[in-house]
Amino acid sequence: MTKNAEKNARAMLSRLSTEQLIKEFDMTEAIPISLELSMVRGWIMDELKKRNPEAFDKWLDLDYPDNESLKKLYLNA
């Protein structure tokens, strides 16, 4: 993946609402694991952390940081 493609993807993710961003993260659960998927999930997590570092850190500190917990921490904040 080129740096320009990554820049464009990150810019697109930054324009999504937090709810949409979490929905995109949720949808990645159904996709077979690959290097590309890992990169996309990482970009989504970077954007979520940028928006609310406290909620992101709380999510990562959970014993099992699942998508439902992510939704609760971000959408009920």
C-alpha cells in the first residue's frame, strides 16, 4: 500500500462520525484476517483514540476488549 493510499484512507475515516467509525470496525469482524485488514483496523483504532483517548485506553484495559464494550464506552460517553 502506498503512503498516498494510506493518507486517503485515514482522511476518509476522519470524516466519519464516531458511530459510523465503530460500525466500520464492527464490520471488519466478518472479514478473514489479512495484513490489509489489520492495517485498516489499526487506522480505525488510531482515529478512535484521537477522538477520545480516555475511552480508548479504558477499552484496551478490559480483560476482553470486545466491540460491544467499545460501543458502550464511545457512544455512552
